[in-house]
Amino acid sequence: MPLEATVDSMETVVTGDGTEIAFDRHGEGPPLIALHGTAATGESLQPIVTELAATHTVVVPDRRGRGASDDDDEYSLDRESADLQAIVDTVDGEPVVVAHSFGGLVALAAAPSLDIRRLVLYEPAVTVGEPADTPLSARVQAVADDGEKADAMRLFFEAGSGIPDVTAMPWWPAQINMDWIDTVIRELQAIEAFELPSLDFDTPMLLLTGEHGPDHLAEGAHAVEDAHAKSRHVEIDGVGHLGLLSEPESVAELVTTFDDDPAAVGQ
């Protein structure tokens, strides 16, 4: 059954800087927070949320600057982490956090201070190694400055997410708000500035990558795995960066198995 969240049905929480973050809930069971990536809203996670709502109460926020959530003139990864903290504080008990792409970077940055049960990251936006001569954020900004928002968004999806031809995707361009390009650029800048710290928190973590996902995100996931003693990694056959949407049953099965017994997944 399709999820039919509307602005009127969504709950809100006010974060530390006064920004109102909207979220909705689906299903019944132990709490789980599903955090979307760049150029998306919580609604974009419908396939995986539908699967997870069969076993969990799934809380689905719109991250700041998207959907029904507000924004602020100032932006930082720390503020995004505080937003997630505020969402965690709204649920009863310790939730699982399932996060995609840039949402995965937010969850990873926030994890040391979060009171959560499990952390599942699908291709978190962590990059390692030598930076590009011209950062992707600057390339996207240059195209956007020329007034070509759709071309800038296409560059982001194809270079950042490893999608060979985004125009062939069924959701392009109708389901993409080209005015989100400013939030895309600021998040690319946050990715480029992020340095992977020592990950000494105790929360068990599952890292998921797609067989056909971009190499730079796979490398980042392996670096996160190496840096965290309680992490496990699974590569899902036949999918790419959007695997949790194209193969939601497989991802949901991994999430629920990991929630029940982290030792039963990977390695």
C-alpha cells in the first residue's frame, strides 16, 4: 500500500537552532528512523519504509530545507546531527537508524551522542583518499550559476551517485525539485570537508553497498568499517546507489536480521 503522508498529518519537532523539522510515522513495533539522502524527502524512501513498517514503527523525517521541514540561513553538518538528535528524542525507547547516502553521513556524524540500538548506513556519503582537483561541489555550482539547475542536478546524480544516465530514471525529472540545487551544493561541500574520525562508539553498525554503486562510496564504506570495531559490511548483488529503493525487500530483511542479531549478518 502506498504511503500517503501529507503536510497536515506530519508531526514536528523544533531543533536547537529553532528550525522546525517535520516527520511522520508508519507501522507498529520497535522504533526505527529512516533518514533520506540529498535531493530527496522522506517520501522518497517509500519502498523501504513500506517494508520496514511491517515490523517497526518507522519515523520518517524530511531533512532541513526539504519537504515540510523548515531551514535556516546558516548550515552545517553539526546542525543536521542536532536535527537527528531531536528526532531520536521524540521516540520511545532506543531506535534503529537506517540512513541513505548523505543521510548516512549525518547519522555517522551524530552516532557518538545518539541513544540508539542499531545503525544501518546504505552507501554513506563518506569519501576518502586524495580529493579531486576540482571538487564536485564547485562543478555543480558553476553549472547552476549559469542558470541551468536541471543540468547541475544531473551532474550531481551522475557524478556523485554513479547513475550512468539519470534521464533514463522513471522519477526524472518529475519527482526532482530543481530548486533543491542549493541544498545539494551545501551538502556536497559538507561531504568534501568531512574527515573520518575515530569511531569509538559502541552501537553495532551495518554498512550496505550496492554491487553497482559508485567506487568512491564503496571505498568510504570500507574505511568506515575499518574504523569501527562493531561494524559489518554487506554488498548487495545487482543494485546500485538506490538499492534500498529498487530492492527494498532485500534491504529490509538485512535490517531486521541485524536488529535481531548483529552477528548473524555479514562476515
